Amino acid sequence: MKFNKGFWIALFTVLLFGAELHAQYGNSGGGYGYGRGGNGRRGGIVPHTKAEPEPPKPKTADEIVDEEMPNITEALELNDFETAVLSSVLKKYVQERIEMQILKLSPDKMREGYQKITERQDEELRAGLPPEKYEAFVEMQSKGVNETKRLKKKEKRKKKKKNKD
């Protein structure tokens, strides 16, 4: 089989320009790489910037109290009824404290308001809890939950040692 000169020129031309056309327009046929699956620039014209993360939302009174109640219940060894009473009273007064913070009053008025809230909270807790549990709660507030739990564990260890002897 003999190939003439025209065949070789046509083959050379297709190979030469075919590679250039493929490089320029890519596989998608969209021109300059902007079509589907093109090798050109991807995405929009606007540069991609990272959106600033939203600041965390402040917790509600219910969330704050619900988060702390297991620790308080354990530290004070409360039964279900006492837990319910303490939880409802704390939610009510934590909500009032949050509302005062939102008002952004002067420091003196804030102090007065917090003092009144604490007095009303103490009255309700004194009425709703047994005296020994109320006293334990007041002590826990001054020392902190973790310290109260630690002291309770220490007392239990001492009782176990006395019982063994």
C-alpha cells in the first residue's frame, strides 16, 4: 500500500493541531476550560474567603442548671424530689440573674439586684429543702461543687476505716 504525499501532510496536520486544540479547549468542548470538567479555572470570579465562625450562643438558664445538676445532686446526695425542687428554684433565679446582666446596670444596682435575688432564692430553698440539705447547699456554694464532692468522699473513707476497726 502506497501513501501519497497528501495523506502524510493531512496526518501530520491533524496530529499537530489536534494536540493544540485539545490543550486549548480541553475535553469538555466548552472553550478555554470553562465547560463541564474542563482543565481550566474552576469556581466563580469572586475569591473564596473563609466565613467567620459565629460566636457561641450564650447558654440559657435551663442549660446552665441542667449541666450542673448532676454534680450538685451527687455532691449533696439529693433524692429525686429534692433535685426537682432545687433545679426549679435555681432555673428561676439564674434566669433573673441573666436578665439583670442583659440590662447592664451600674455596678451598685447590679450588686443590689443580685443580693435581692440571692435572698429570695435562699428563702425558697429553705422552704423547699430539708434543713441539713439546705445547709449543705449553702456550704457547697461557698466551697464549690468539686471541693464538696472531695470532702464527702473523704468523710466516707473515714467512716469505712472506723467500721473496719
